[in-house]
Amino acid sequence: MRFWNAFVAIALVPVVAADFYFGQVVCYAWNLSVVETYATMLPANNNKCLTAVKPDSEYYQQQRHHVYGSTMTAQICGASITVTLHNSHTPPSWTSSDGGSGRCISLDPSLKGNQPLCGKYFPKLGLLPCAYTMNGVCDSYLCK
């Protein structure tokens, strides 16, 4: 009987199929001043703080100068994807270079998906902590 109780609890866990995430990276100096900040979009299978900050990551290379704002564009999953943030009454949406489009879900500010801090080496400052905050998720056919 205990087995079935545990099995039912596991079977009822919801599964979220998100193909890419959008968010923001902030790296801090030890005095808590901001050293680097930028918007990022990552595929679900590589949605990690280190992927967003490693200098040799293709996502970092193309996104490190992006500003978190009303639109963000990146090359992920074989297409150029643009996420548009609307007002608080309209959910974010995405479009892609192949003509695709869809809706995204903004994460509630109190429940945002904060990843554990990760470190990034800055030549003149040493290893500093960076935070990657997932601000939303988008479901698409591109990353499947």
C-alpha cells in the first residue's frame, strides 16, 4: 500500500514542456556593485546559469550585450527568435525567422526561477558571482 501512495504522488506531479526560457543575468563585484548585466534566452535542455555566463558559450557570445527590455532576439534552436514583452495584461509572445509564433508565460515575480549563483572569471577582478533569473518560459516546436 505504501508503494501505491508514493506512486500516485509522483504520477500527479505536473510536467511543464518549455522549449526555451528568457531571463536576465547579473554579475556582481564583491562590494555588490553590478559588473555585468544582460538579457538571455536559453533552450530548455541547456537552461543553466553556467550556460548563460561562460565566455565560450554560444549563448553568452551572442547575448552578452543584450538589454533586458521590451524585445529580445537570439539565435536558438536553429532560428532567430524574438520575444516581445507586453504590458501586464498581455502575456509575452515570440516570433521566429521561419514564420513561427507563440505565447510565453511570465513567471510571477515572487516565484521567479532563480538558479543557484554561478561563478564567472573577470580578468581584472577574479572569480565573481553571477545570478541568472528566469523571467518566463515559451513553448515552441523549434527546440523539439
